[in-house]
Amino acid sequence: MSHSRERWIGFFILLPSIILIAIFVYGFIAWTARVSLSAWDGVMPNYTWVGLANFQQLFNREIGGVAAQRFNIGLWNTFFFTIFFLLLCVGIGLLLAILLDQKIKWEGVFRTVYLFPMALSFVVTGVLWQWIFAPGTAARPRGVNALLDGLGLGALQWKWYTSTDSIGPFHLALIPVLVAASWQMIGYTMAMFLAGLRGIPEELREAARVDGATEMQIYRRIIMPMLSPITLSALIVLGHISLKIFDLVYTMTGKGPGFVTDVPGIFMFETTFQGNHFAQGAAISVIMLLMVALVIIPYLVFSFRREEEL
């Protein structure tokens, strides 16, 4: 069988998938972008062209009012959530991987325990941690507050995800959400780093020890540089998850009092499917898509260039 014939056979095998992706992914992205530039505000479609008016309402408080205020808070929440989520998942995941790489006893048990949260959906995780961080009342505390009360540490009780306290634009109510999200994804980064560590030849470490390098120097100068592609991959995967986070926050806290735990995904859902403001909801979706694209596209370019070099 000639090479050209094999190529055509492969093309026709992939053709149904290509058509479906073109329609249901890129076609709907194009349709969403078109709706975001229209005056569709109600149940009945209205494709009257309004340009960037819907986007201006989201970024200009004088025009958008509460919608612009809420969207601004949601962007700040997403920014802080992404930064701390990446730091917690990558930092703790790397630490756990290094500990497991020491060939400790019951390593398989620990691996299973760390990876178990990944078997749950974000919805289940949200419900679970909602109960754990439910503040209850002063007379009848719940969750963590009940534990603190039982230990005689009632002074440490807090409102958790119902708190409206903040440090600048950072709302402290995001802390329980960060704990829940990190708890689920730390095992993922641990598994990635552990696979990378196990792929590093032991001879490199032995050679470094013979040359007088300490364990800290070995990790800092040899192992960590070799783990940089894995670190980048973990950051990309976790970054796009955090930028479009919806289900965990929606089931755990919702938008919260004063939008303290609001994110663009929840704002888009409520605007589009509860308020029937389809054009504005589409504009929020397009902005979320661009946020994710800013993370994914540089990674794809880097990956393609690396493949060409190899």
C-alpha cells in the first residue's frame, strides 16, 4: 500500500471527528462570539449588531452598574484563586513527591490516599467541604467551628466562606474554596512529579554525591531543572482549571454574600440561564475563553517548537 493511500485512509477515518469538532466546538465558539456582539436580551433571539457594547458594560461601571462591579470582583477572585491554587498544588505536590521518592514504607498506601480525591468530581468535593466549613451559629457551631468549640478554642471560630472580610481586593472567604480545590488536585501534581523523579537515572545522583554535592544541591541543581517541563505542564493544566472554575464554587459557596466568592463562570451561568441576558452572558464566555487561551496558546507554541527541535 502506497504512502499517499495510507494518508488518505487515515484522513477519512478522522474526517467524522474533524467535522464534529468543527461544528460543536469551533462552530459554537463562533456563534457565541456573534451573540456577544448582538442585542439579544430576553428569551427571543435578537441578532441586532451592537459591537462591543456588551463588553463595555462589563468593564465600565458607569455603563454596566452592578454587572460591571460584580464582574470586576469575579476577575479579582479568579486572579487570587489562580495564584494561590497553583502555589499550593505545585508546592505541596512536589513536596509529597519528594517524600515518596525516598522509598518509604507503605508508599503504595500513601500514593492511593493522595490520589483518592481525584476520583471525586468537583461537585462532590464542593458539597463535602461545604459541610466541613459550614460556620453554623454561635449557639450551634458546625463543621470546623464545632471541632474548635469542642477543643475549647472557640475564639478561633470564623465565618469561613460566609465572611465578608478582605485584605484589599482579596476576599478571605476564598480560603475555604482554595483548600477544597487544592485538596482535590494536589494528588495530581504529586503523581506527575513522582513520575518525573522516577524517570531521572539514579546514576546522575550517585555521580553528584561522589563529587561532594549535598542532597539539597542535587535537588536544586540537577533534579529541579530536569523537572521543569513537568512543572510547566502542571501549571498549564491547573491554570486552565482555575480560570474556568465553576462547579466547585457553585456547589460549595455560590457567589457568596457581596460576591465574595463569585467567579466569571457563576456570573455567566446566572446571567445567561437565569436572567436570560444571552448577549451579556456570551460576552462573559468570550472573555473566559480568552483568559484560558492566554494560558494554553503559549504552551502549545512552546510544545510545537520543542518537537521541531527534537
